[in-house]
Amino acid sequence: MIVPAIIYGLTYWHYGLVEAVIASGAYAIIASFFLKSTKYIAFLFAAFGLIEILIVWIAPDSWLIGTLFMKSLIGATQVAVLFLIFSLIKKPIPMLFAEAGMPELKEWEFSATKTYLGIWQKISYFWVLIYSIKAATLVMFYPVDADTLVMLNLLLGWPLHVGLIIISVIYVRSQLIKYDD
């Protein structure tokens, strides 16, 4: 997560926005070939990289900043909506990732309880809230210039995501430890 942000930021400041998008998109595509164990995530990683490159290639220069801004806004909104939908159907995304990484969680008797599901749903709703705030923050800065867009994407990108993961792990562990026999 940090490598594409560094590539994006450094390339932008040395060469420009188009080159930054192409460089970070190319990194995403190349990196996806090395993520064999998480094939669906790798596919999405490559697809998003390709989408960014296509935006730069297809969009007229006068539309580029607006198009990339909309991609960021739609991305934040999509994350919030997907987390909400999966939580409402009782399949919170953080739980799915945790259980994929630690299959023994599903074998634990407590994992069949409403309390277990509730813990995961709370953290999922927290992600919905934060990504909704991210989308609202982006809207507040509209219209944006290239420098502002790059800064928003860097600050509201990997640092936000890493922070959410850390908070999620701490919260879930603190809750689950209460029920560990």
C-alpha cells in the first residue's frame, strides 16, 4: 500500500499527474502477478491499475483532474456501500478477511453466535462511517487542482487504510479475548 503511494507522489512531483497515474497503475498491474495467494484481490489490484492508465489515455487533458477526482470519490463511496451491504447480509468484510487468514476462527464455537457477528458488524460499520467521511471530505475540496488531488489521494489513501486495519485488529482482539476460553 505504501509503495504505490510513494511511486505516485514522487512521480507527480518530478514529472506530473499523467506520469504519476501511469507509474502507480503500472506498479499495480506488475505487483498483481506476485500476489498468487490472494488471486481475487490481485485481480482487482490489476484492474484498478489498468483503469487508471485507461483514464489517463482516454480522457482529454482538460478532463483529467475531474475524472481522477471522480474516480477517488466513487472509490470511497463504493467501499462504504460494499461494507454496508456485506454487513447487512451478515457477511462483514473484515470478518471474511480475518476468517480467510485464520480459518480456525470459523471452527471456534463462539463464531456461530450473534455476539461474534455483532463484533464484526460494528467494525464494518466503522469502516462505512470513515469511508463516508472520506467521500464527504473529497466533495468539500471540489473543485480541486492537481496538487490538492494528489495530496488528498496520498493522505486519504494508504494512511487511512492502514489506520483502519490497526484499529480493527485492536478492537476485534479486545472483544474476542473476552470470549476466549
